[in-house]
Amino acid sequence: MIDSVSRVGGAEQGLVAMAPLLVRSGVELHVAFLKESPGGFQEELRAAGAQVHPVLRGSRRARVSALRAEFRRLRPDLVHTTLYESDVLGRSAAFAARVPVVSSLVNSAYGPEHVHARGLSPWKVRAAQAVDAVTAQGVRRFHALTEHVAGAMAARLRVPRGRIDVVPRGRDPLVLGRVGAQRRARVRAGLGLDEEVPVVLAAARQQYQKGLDVLVSAWPRVRAARPDAVLLLAGSRGAETGRLEELAAATGGVRFLGPRDDVFDLMAAVEVCAVPSRWEGLGSAAMEAMGVGVPLVCADVAALRETVGGSEECALLVPPERPEALAGALVRSLEERGEALVRAKAARARFLSGYTLERVSARMVEFYGRALA
């Protein structure tokens, strides 16, 4: 179960990427989702061999009832819930149908950064935490994307750390592709960018968590050092879009690309990928940039540090919400190309050792086996 099968979120992308390998490994896969997802991943999931079950109408209570009936009909060995709404409704329905349930922990939710986040109500955050924690008590096992998320959520949901297994997301190296001259030239031609123009890319939803306002605030300092530099923002509009457009209007060289289905190509055509998030569960964009082999600058938050290896061997790490530090790291990556490419090579080796889709899918099947045992 997942909130939606839209093409925007990391959880949805991770599911559709893993589905063919799960089916190939012998999993009979059914995917239920709760929100309308026009143009989403429904067809890709069906092509992978999954059956798709939209549960879109009615109140929460009505949808729990519909899910319970579906679980009783299918009698699955496990229900696996991902994201808040699916966790709460899916767990409740699974408990009522007497079906074992496991849940993914994809973010370190309910911390101080969420309580004080722009646009979030503190009492709503705490109310959501209480509901999550109550329904979590009946979950058989949890899957977390990082050790950081596992530790934080064990405390915040009041579940034993021993019931949480850590398995990251993965990507297929063949789908990601590599940095190459022909690929770079083709993508830049499509964007109208000359070969010599230094380009930075951030691929993220325009939400407070992603810290894109910090990146755009840093951009004038980057342009002071490299006046021809261009910043590409690829991702769907969100609560921060208006603020980002205001910040971008005060500087030059910022381009909003909107949602893209060629993010891996964009990564292969730029000098640096930036991931300025205020918090993450893993940091899919960082992991993907590692796989493509492009130099990476990340906010030094716990999950991103874990993803890139805990040092600056694979990426430059800067304090979160520090535009001046972020600008300095971006300029360094643009001007010190030799050391940036050494980091990118080390990052790709790290990706191949732990984040390939085949390796991650095998670990998820093992997780299901532990839950059933």
C-alpha cells in the first residue's frame, strides 16, 4: 500500500523501479493506492506483473472498510504500507483482517525540524505522530531507508529498534547511465546551453524540506564568482514555489524546468548536482547522482551524510541552511574540476557497492522472509 502512484515522489519511484525484480523473485505483487494519480505509474506496475487496486473514494473509515474487505479476499501473506496515510489506514485494515503488516520508514518524521517547519502546524505534527505511534504497535517489522531513520523513528514511534531492518532504495545502473560526451552534448543542445557554460542542477519537489530556497539564496554568490553559471531546478511545484520565484527574480541564471522524466540525463549534462535538503530519509537525488557519476554537493544532514558515506570522499558536505557555505562548495566544485571528478568516481563506486536495484531488491525479499518468520 502506498499513498499514490504519481511520478513525483521518491517512494513511488522506488516502488515502480523495484516491482519487476520483486515479481521475478517470486513475489505475487498487488499495489493499492489512495489518491488520484493521473498519468502515474499504473501501467508500468501492470507491465511489471503487479495487480493495481485504486481505493480512492469515501471517508477514511470507508476506505479502511474497503481495504479490509480486499485483504480478506486476497489473503496476502503480508501487507506492506508506505507513507503516512497508507500506514494509518493500511495497518488498521490489516489488523481488522488479521493479516500481518510491515511498514516502511522513509523519513525521520516528527522531529524539531518538522514541528517548526514553515507551513506546518505543531499540534497537527504531534497529533499525526500519536496516531502513527498507536498503529505502529501492531506492525510486525519495519523497513527503514537509513540507520538514522531507524534510530530516530524507533524513539518517536516507541517501537523496539530490533524490529527495524535497514534497506536503502536502489536504482538500475543501466537506467541511470553514465556521464559521457555525446549524452552531455545532446541534453545541453535540448536546453539551449553551450558546452562551456557551468551548470548546477537540483532535482526536487518545491517543498520546504528540500531547501531549494537556501540554494537560490546562495546563487548570487556563485554568480559573483562565475557570472555565466546557470542553475536548473527540476521538480514539481509546491508550497515553496512562490518564494523560490521571488528569490530567483532577484538574481540571474535560474531556470525552472518543472517536472521532468529525464532527470538522469540532466544529471549527466551538468557540472554539479546540489542537494540542499533540511532533512531527508535517504536522499534519492543524491543516490542517483552518485550512480550517474556527477560531482555532488549536499547539506550535511544525518541521512545524506550516511548515503554519501560519512565523509567528503564522495561529496562536499555543507551545514544546512547556510547559503554562504553552500555557495562556497558549489564554486569549489565548478573551479576545482580535478578533485570534483575524483569525488564523483568514488561516489559511483559506493553506489555500485550498495545501491544497485538488484542488490536492494534481494534485501527486500529477505526482509519479507524475516517478517513472515
